[in-house]
Amino acid sequence: MIAVRARTSRQDLTSAAGTLVLLLVSVAFAVSGALSLPAVGGVVALVVGVPGIALFGARLVATAGRAVSGRPVLEVGEHGVCVPAAWPWSRARDRRLSWPEVASVVVWNETLPRGRMRSFPRVAFLPVGERAAEAGAEPGVELLALRLEDVPGTATLHWSAALPPRATVSLETVLEEVRRLGGVRIVDARSR
């Protein structure tokens, strides 16, 4: 079995540092508000500071937790594929497909505006129609835009994963493992 993990990047550290700064500002608002009570300005500072502490504290925990949790973004094994739920969600929310339920695999580039426009490979495991209906998986607009009419399976993003630029396993290795274990059709739509 292979597990694709995202390595901690400079962008993750920058995001955590920015969230920490906002958390400290919120703490400063709350403290200054508490010291200025019963004045109107003190109440306003508390109204701004306390929710900021909750919001940015939760965001910092989530950002740091994802960076250190080591949870994979994709697992490919003997029994099928698994798209693990993002931390802090329970692994009970993982999305799994066994090999007989996989009709085909589609690979395409997803462009995201993160600082500057970047393109990341994305892998979607298209299920057979019965499995998609059973899971209530909706068709994915991104896949429909690729015009994959001749590709078997339901064009849904429910069982898809974006492979980060600093992934521990390359896309080629993932596709080799899919060919070896699943024997399903792989459609490379990166050039479309």
C-alpha cells in the first residue's frame, strides 16, 4: 500500500504565522477591552476580541494540526483506494472505494490562485453507477468540463484527491500502483 502525504511547505508556515499574529491582536483587543470596562470602547473591544480569539485560535489549531498530523491525502492498496478525511475529522469519514467499484481513473491539472496561479495534479476515482448512487455523489463540474463522455464511471469528485507539489509519493508512482492493483482504465486529461 502507498500513502501520499503532503510535506509541510513554506506556505503552511506562513499561514500559521499570520493566524498567530491575528490571534495575538485579538487577545490584545480582549485584554484592553476588559481593562476599559464599563466604557463603550471597552465593550466594543471585547465584542471584537473574544470572537477573534475563538476564530483564530481554532484556525491556528487546525492549521498546525494538519501540518503535524501526517494524515495522508490518498491511500492506494490491495483492497482499493481511500481518500482520508482532513484532520481534525475522524477517520470514520474517510471515503473508500474497492477495486470492483472503480470504473476508471482520471488525472487532470487543477489551477488554484495561491499567491500566484499554480497548477496541481488531481486524481479522481470514478465509481460504477450503482456505487455513486449509493453514496449520493454528485457530478463534479470540473470533470464535466473535461468532456469525458467516453470514460466509464460517474464523473464525481467525491473520491478525488489533489496531489500537493511537495507530496511524498509522485503521481507516476500512484498511477503505477493503480495499474498494478486495480487494472482499471486511466485517462490522462492534463493536456485537455
